[in-house]
Amino acid sequence: MAANVLAKQVQNKWNNSFARLNRAEPGITGLLAFSEAWRIATDFLYPRDLNDPTPRKEYSMQEVRASFEFLSRAKMLPLLMENFLEDMRKQQHLIERDINEYMAEWEAADTPDFMARLIYRLEKWYKEWSPIPELGSILLSAYTLAFQTHLYSSFPPSFSRGFKQLIASSFSFVNAPCPPWALPPEPHPSLPPGPARQDVFLWSACESLGLLDRYESLIASVCYEYIEAHVMETCAKRWHESMLTCLRGWMTDRVVPWMVMPYARGARSADEARQMLQGVGSRFDYHMCKTLCDLRLQELFDIIIEYPDSMPALQDLKECLSRVDQRNELVKSLRRANRKRLLHPGADTNSIIDQYKNTMNALRFLDPPGVLLYKVADPIRRYLRERPDTIRSIVTYLVGDGEGGEGLGNENENEPIQPLQQRQADDYNDPNWEPEPIDAGPDFRTNKPTDVISTLVSIYDSKDLFVKELQVLLAQRLLAVTDGNYEKERRNIEILKVRFGEAALQVCEVMLRDMTDSRRIDQHIQAQKQMPLHPTIVSRHFWPPLQTSMFNMPGQFKEIQEAYAKEFHLFKPDKKLHWLPHLGTISLDIELQDRTVSAEVPPLEAAIIEHFSTKDTWDVADLATEMKIERAAALKAVLTWVDLGVLKEEDTGLYKLLEVAEEASSSSNPVARQAAMEDTSSVLTVQQQEQEQMKVYWKFIEGMLTNLGSLSLARIQSMLKLAPGYDRTIEQLADFMEAARREGHVTVRDGVWRLQQ
């Protein structure tokens, strides 16, 4: 029963299919017509071998269309399509053979012409096998998809590299003579005759094969690399001119014309092409800005060194940073460069301060809120705080005693001098108030942008350290003035009073007044009695400690001092002079038998040669004993006169006065003598004052360790705070104790200090 039902169903289907194929024609006439139409259609669509010299059979297009219409009415087009695609699959080996041949030639020569020939050959295969448009878009789309699928599966791994080389070479003939390989081997049917863009043929072939969509990222990478190479070649180390405008002009002239075919194909007008290129053009401009930004970040340390001459490079970097988010990279790169090239013992403190100053100016230009400056400057500030000569270097700049003689106090004469700026609380009622930037750290407000001087001084917690150093430096400068012109120092004091306040500079004003009073007093005494001595008279309690010495001037020098002191006492009965004979200089003429030697020397050298007026030969040890000075100081003074040809060494440590000149000795070194005189400082530095004061506190420490046996550093610090005037930190105490340990006075074990037994 079931077999009969199945047989009946098969019979019905056969009858329906036969009727559909026979088209209700008598007998099998319709079936024969269908067979002929199928033969014509399949033979017409069959993928031919381009390498087969046999000419292709010509078909009447009217007959072909009629065959396809017949098959369509019979609903056999899907079967015809499947048959065609299967035939194409079977013929795919013909295309693979050409691909392998051209790729082998390309790998052997490594030139783009073989890749171009392969592209044109594949385009010819595609057009040779392609069905005519009259057959419908469905068949054409199915064919294109199948052809490209088979094609991509046939490409070897090296095809991407070769195709990238071909695309890269296309930049070389934009607006240039067309290379032979860029033209197809035969006239291109899709282009009108006449001149055209040289790369139209290549891009048209790539579009036909679907390579533009499949390798879109590869094509974009070629343009990225082209942009990177141009930026590195034209912009590296060119900081004194803006490069961003030039780069965008180059993009318009060279890159945009190249972009038209791969990214604006099919545009029917210039406006339509411009609209199609807007998105990809923005991406390429972004990449150009990123490449320039990366380059400038690598060079930023040197750009800051060249500031302000490098302002054009900073302007470009600022614009790039607004487009490219590279702020974190800027901080990391600059901190790394500072750590490698700046923050190490080999760098001079003045150089570090100069770079810090330029860094402040440059980063404030790039980021006015100051977030970048805070993140970059913090390691520099901490490193400067650890350097012992930082305060003195900053003060030297403040009073204009650095190279060039101007310093930071006068770096912008058009702006008024401002007081040191302190941290201020936010005024939320200010209509111009802005919130902190999103990338600001928790301590950012402590580094709000201020003037350069305030920022440098804020490295330390207290400005008292600067005031002490200012007093020492001003004292040295005042004592070095020989012509009585103190206007520069007076101007410096006025500037510093604005910076630090009136109270902090009172001592400096007293020192300046002492110098003018000293000159007036000397003029009065010289009017009463002409004397060759012109001393500088200062107030002991208002000046930093001066260098001290135990020796007294001998002979005529002592007489001159006593005479001057007598006249001074007559003029100032309530005051008394305390001489510091080792400071200053003396101009003297030494009259010998055959010559007169003129020299300007320190008082110690003058005292030494005065002793030779009483005896021609002296031993250095005897001179040191006579003058109550160290032997090394006496020997140094004697050698000064040896260099001048006044003394001669008779024996070891024994020197004789040369009344008659001898041949000049090769050991004479006036340059070294002048340098030695310049190195002598009359005022104790802040560090020397601290060392002297710590020697006083050493007596307290020695008494503690003697009575208590052993103490920790924290316990010593707490007990020293009871001593009058003690204001050292525990870190400074640790440095002092370590110095005492090196000298053999104390020992330390497990953090406990003991006297050396």
C-alpha cells in the first residue's frame, strides 16, 4: 500500500517537471528546446583558459539571451548558477598557476612591477570569466563572491608583503611620470582614451578584485608609514620654526591626491570626493600629529634647553597634545630624560636650576593649569633640596652674580617685581574660578603656577635659609667693592625687600650703611692725617661671621694700624677697632739692590716679606712660630714671593732674600697665585657657620655620651633641643655624627652611639 502511494507521488512530480520543461509542447519538443538552451548557456558561461590559443566560439547574444530567458521560465537558473560555480571551481587551478609564477618572479626580483603584472593578470581572469551584465546582478554577485573567495585562498603568505610594497611604490608616481609597470598591458576598457591619473589603472584593478576592501588596513598602514618617514626626515631637530603648517601643506599636495582612488572611488564631483575623504583624512591628520608629538616628546629635553628659541616647536607640541592624548607619555619621557641627563652628581647645580627654570616656562606654556609641571618638576625639586649648594646657587641668581651678571631677578624687565607668592585657598566666588584638571594629583594645589623666583624658593619649607645665604653673599660682594660704588648692591637689596619683605632684609641694609659710613669715616681720618691704610669698618653684630686669624701684622704695618686706630678713637671715642689683619689686600713696592718689585698681595704675604727686612734668611718653621700661624699657611705665603723672584729656596724649608735678581724660575705661576687670591673668602659661608656652631654643640654631645654611656640619635636630638639656639633637624644631626665617626670620635652599632674608647 505504501509503495503504491510513493510511486504515485514520484509519478506526479515527474509529470509536473516534464510539463514545466516541455512547456506544453507536443511530444518532447519543449524538452529538446530546454536541452539546447542549457547547452548554449553552460557553454557560454564555461570558464575558459586564457593560456589556450584556441579561439573562443562566437555566440549570438540574441541567442544567448533567449536561452537564459528559456531557462528562467523553466526555473532552472539556480541550477545553472550552481553548475557555473562548480565549473569555475574546477578551473581555479589555472589562476593558481599564474599566481605561483608571478609570485616566484616577484620573490626573485623583489620589485613591485611583478606584483602589478599579477594584479592586471588576475583582473583579466576576472573579466574573462565574468558573466555579461544582461544576465542579471544576482548571477554577477554570486560569481564575484565565489571568484574572490577562491582567489584569496590561492594567495601565498608572501602576497601581503608584496602587495604592501606595490601600494608603497604608488606614492612615488603621484604627480610624477608613470612607470611602465603601472600601465596595463592593453588598453583599459573602463577608461576613456587620453591622459588620466597614472595610478587609476592599478586602483581600478584592485577594486575589481576586491583587494581595496580586503586589505584596507594594510593600505592605511602604508600611508601611516609614509607619513612617519616624512615627519622624521623633515622635522627632527628643527625646533626654531613651526613644522605643523608645512606638514599639512605636504599632506594636501602629496597624500590627498593619493587618497582619491582608494578612498573616494566612485565620486562624481569634487565636493562628493571631499566628503568621502573627510573621515580618512582626519585619521591621517591624527596620525601625523601623533608622529610629530612622539618625535617632539623624544626631543623635549633638548627643546627645553633651547628655550625660548625653541618656542615654535613647543607651539606645535601644544597643538598636537590638544589633538592626541599623550600627556602621560610626556611626563614619563621627560622624567626619564631628566633622571638620565640632569639629576646626577656630574651635573652642575647652576645647570640644573637653569633647566628647571626653562622646564617651568615651557610646561606652563604647554599646560597653563600646571599639572604637567607638577608631575615633572617634583623629582627635580626633591633632588635640588638634597644638594648642599642649591640655596647658594639660587641666591647667586637672585643678586645677579651668575654668568652674564643679570640673574633671575632681572629676567623680564617689563614686568614689576612681585613678592614671593604663597599658596592661597580657592576663591569659589571668583567668576573665573575653574576646577582642577581631571589628571591633577591630590597635592596639585601646592604647585599652582607662580613666578620663577617663588617657585625656586618654595623648594624649601622656609625662606630663612635664603635670607641667611643672602646676607653672606651680600657681605662678600660689599667687601669686594673697591671703588665705593654700591648702587648695584643697593638695587639688589630693594628688589629683595620686595621679594622677601622689609624685616628679612634689615640686616642687609645695616651692612650697606656700614660700607658707606666706613668710606665716610676713612675720608675724615685721611683728611686729618694722610695714611696708606684704607680699612673697611663694619658692625660686628650685624654682619655674618668673618674669617678669623691669630697673627698680628709686624713692623711698619703694625705701626700704620696703631696710628689709624688712634685717629679713629679721636673721631669715635665710644668705639674701638678690632683688626682682622688676614683680610683684604696690600699694594707694596719692595726695593732691592737692583730692582723694585711691585705686588698686590694678601696681608699674610706682606707680613711674611716684612720679616725678611730684619733677616735675609728664614726657615718656614721659624716664620710660622714667629707669626703664630700654621706651617702650611707660612709656606704658601713664602712661595708667593718665590714666584715673584723675591725669595729663593736655599735648602729644604730655608728661604733667602734675593737682593740681586737671578734667572727666572720655571716654577713661577702668577695665574695660580691670582686664583689663590680670588678663592680666599672673607666671610664664612652658611655651611661653615653651621659647622662652627656644631663644634659648640659637640661639647654637649660629648658630655652626654660621657655621662650616659650610649644614646640613640633620637635621644641625642631631644636632649640637644634644650641647648640654647639649637635648631638642627635630626637628618643634619645624623650627618654631623657620621662625620664625627669618620674622624674617630664616636662609634655606632645598631643605631646606638658611643664615644670612641
